[in-house]
Amino acid sequence: MLHNLWIAKDTGECLFHRRYGSIEHDENLITSFLSAIEIFAQNIDSGCDFLQTKSFKFIYTTGKQTVTVACIDCDDDEETIRQDLSTIQDEFLERYSQQLSDWNGRVEHFAKMKTYVDDHLKKYSSPINDFSQSKLELNPHFVKKENKDFSSQQEKVISLLRYKGTATLQDIIKLMKLNETDAEKAAKGLLYNNIIRQIPNS
């Protein structure tokens, strides 16, 4: 589940923030800390991809003038959301690169990104039901596109659901020979992107 999104200036000031979950902290304090880690990582390596605590992962996408960070649960697939973060960051820079170059410290006009950001991230903001209490099936409206990339684990989940119609997470683990972590990660990525859906066990 997605809890927060921050877009910060590369010097640490919070430019834009959306809170979807229950985590609530001072925006500028958080972005200053996260940006400092990114600057430190760039000085010793090529930057920071993510920071993990006991319960959460902070996913980084770094641009020319900004750092975009999302806070998600530890068991969520960071690569799935990273694609949307990159899209959001590119859009933000396209809209506001001139304002960032001449930034006067005001952030009100960046709030116009709210609808665009929500359209891309709302799918990550609802908790996924306990897998042990539901079956999975392909979304009836799903049509595989040639240019849509899925991981090998996600391809296995899609193939099994095409063949069986419905399956539990344990079916996927057993029949597709995946470990539980990989199976759950693949299923969550597909759920977030509305490729598959959960149905209650009868």
C-alpha cells in the first residue's frame, strides 16, 4: 500500500506532498532527511534507489532538479510503483522547470499536480485484502498488449489464471513453482495495475 508521496527540490525543500495512508510527519523534515540521504548516496555511489525500515520502503526517483519519493509497505513491489514515479517526476519537471530555476520559496502553484498524481497513484492507496481469504482471476477487460512488459513471475500468474479461471495464492505457488514472496509480489503488481482482481472465497 502507498502511504505518502513527496516531491522535493534537490536542496531538500518539500514542493509537493500527497498522503494516502496513516503516516503523518512534517513534510519538510521528511524531505530534508530523504534528500540528504540521496545527496550522500550520490557522493559515494550513483544515488539511492530505496531506503528500507522495519515496516516501510522509501522508493526514490531522482531528476535534474527534484527528488521524488514514495513510501510503501515493505512487501510491496517497488519496481511497479517506480514506473509511475518516473512518469510523475517527468510531468512535474515539464510543467515547472522554469519555476524551479527561479524558485522563490512558494509552493502553492505546484498543488495543481494533485489530480495528475492521484490518477497515477490512487490504485496503490487501497490495502489489498488478505490473499488467504480470496481467489484471484483475470480482469475480464484485460487484453494483453504486445508492448506491455510483465515479469516472468507475472507471466506465470497470468498464464495460470487464463488456464484455470481462478486460483489462490497457494495454487500459484504450487502449480507455477514460485516461492511465496515472488508469487505475492507478482500478484500485487498485477492487482495494482488492474490486470487481475480478487474474489471472495465462497
